[in-house]
Amino acid sequence: MALLGLALGFTLADSGFATLSNLRVILDGAAVPLVLAVGMTFVIRQGSIDLSVEGVMAACSLAFAIAVAHDRTPFGLGFLGVPAAAALGGAFGMVTGLIVTRLRMPSFMASLGLGSISLGIAMLLSGDQPPLIRDPALRQWGLGQTLGVSNLALAAGACLVAGLFVERYTRLGRYSYAVGGAEDAARASGIDVDRWKVLVFAFAGITAGFAAAMESARLGLGHVEIGTGRTLGTITAVVIGGTLLTGGSGSVLGSAVGVLVLVVLANGMVFVGLSPFLQKAVQGGIVLVAVVATGWHLRDRVRVVK
């Protein structure tokens, strides 16, 4: 309803909003955030948080740019660099999960530290200047279109479908609900909670690595700042989509709607000529409203218990 209301309001304010060309702009802008939101949904739904997105994306971006044809050496993996970047992100995520489960460290501290480590690795790989991607096929993938839709938007759509499948038809999806809803009960029922927590963080890392490869292919380089601002934006989209920060609820499809709400909002505010400073204020207000709206029913539960 919020998404439809925003679309209708901006269409009435400026007829240029509801055009095919602007729809393509919205889909392009939603591609990378959608991929990140798919992985973050599972993390937040299990009652954890992942603050390593920016660092992991930076490290995976640099690794991807160096692994494919670039301006430093003739070595290049081609499209194999994409799964390689995703695998590296998964490795970072697995390390975060192991720190959380083995050292019993809060997820926000573990992921924040891992994010700093991966960002430092990215800076070492970058050197004096970022490597430029020279592989023409990858550049075409990052900038080209298929049937009028950008290749990256199609890749994000495929990632969304994969996330829905994992959520509905695998134990990883079902157990993320169970762990987030009642971790002690999940342990008592025989679920290896620590194992599934690690796998969820690894899955989120895979999506971050894949998103880094997408953005690097679009920009044509690997850069340490490629993930700047993505962490907060991703968490915001997931919360707007109805996933509680306390865990136990939420869906990938809801997070996809949350991503579209943010992208449509940012796009529409440009059409109506809203000041960039006011845009930030409006986005912050929407975040507060979303958090209150998704958690409001918990107030009734507390009152009943009292």
C-alpha cells in the first residue's frame, strides 16, 4: 500500500515519473540493494545484525576486479570472477558467524570488526589506484540490457527468486524463523542453532559478494568505497519490508518491497524538486514510522503479559 501510494502521488505530482524510461531507472537503482536485502533478511530474521556489508563489498570488489581482465596484468577469469567474488563474500560471512557462535560475541560487534578487517584488505589490494576492468563481456553485463531490462536488474530478480526458494523450501529458511522467534526453544527441539547461524551469515556474505561484482561490472573498476552507505540502506529496506529487528518474522518478498519503497521515494523526490537535505529528513522519518509500525503489535503482547 505504501509503495502504491508513493507511485500514485509522484505520478500526480509529475507525469514524467510514470514513464517506461523512469521505470528502468528505478529497476536499475533497486538491483544492488535488492541483492543485499535478500541476504540481510535472513540475518535479521534470526535475531542478528550484519554491519560488515560495506567492508565485505569493498574486499570482494577489489578481488573481483583483480581476478578478471584489468589494467594491471593480462590475467583474467572472465565470468568465473562473479562466483569467485560471491564465494569470497561467503567466506567473510562464515568467519563472522563463527565469531558469533564460538566466541559468543554479539553479532553487531563481530560483523563490525570483520567489516573493518575486510575494508583494510580492500585497501591493500587497491594500492595507489583502483584496478580498471577491461573484460568487454563483463562490462556488457554490467551496462547492457536484455529485452529492454538491464542485465543487473535481471540478475537481481534471479537472486530474489533464489532467496524465495531458500526461504520457503529449505531448512535454512525455516530454521531462521525458528532461531529468531525462540532460540532456546529451537535448541531444545534439537536444532543445531550455531550451525544454522553460521550458514545464514555465509549466505548474506554470498549476496554481498555478488552485489559487489554487479556494481564493479557496472562501474568498470574495483573500489574500496563501492559499498559506502549500503549497510544502513539495506537494514532500512528490510525493516520497512516488515522484518522485526528482534527476529522471528519477515520475508524476502517484503524486503524487496522495502527496497522499492526507498528507491521510488528517492527517485520521486528528485522529480518534485525536493531539497537533498529534506530528502534525508523524509527518509529518516519513514524509517522511524516503519520501525514503529512493524513492532506496534508487540506492545499488545507486553500489555497482555503484564
